[in-house]
Amino acid sequence: MINLIVIAISAIMFALLLIWWRWPAFRVWIEAPKYSMLRQERRFDGRNAARTAAGSTRFIAHRDY
């Protein structure tokens, strides 16, 4: 029974890999979530860097020595 499950899952993975390799349109569709997440991460990092820079400048400007 376990062998049958392993064979079925392996066949499904091989089929998906073959489709991914053969058809670029499928590749774009299957990789879309990855690129969407990377875009969101870049957008968040950009906002976070701007806040950190503004916050550190504000902190340094009002610091008493």
C-alpha cells in the first residue's frame, strides 16, 4: 500500500515537472505566487527602510550629548 502511494505521488511530481519544463505558460502560472510574495516583500522592506532611516535621523537630531 505504501509503495502504491509513493509511486502515485512520484508519478504526479514527474508529470508536473515535465509540464513545467515543456510549457512556459504553465511555468509562469505555477511560479506566480513566488513572484507575488517577492514583490510584497520588496515593498515592505522599502517602507521599513524608509521608516528606520527617518526614525534614526529623528533620534539623532534630538539626542542630547
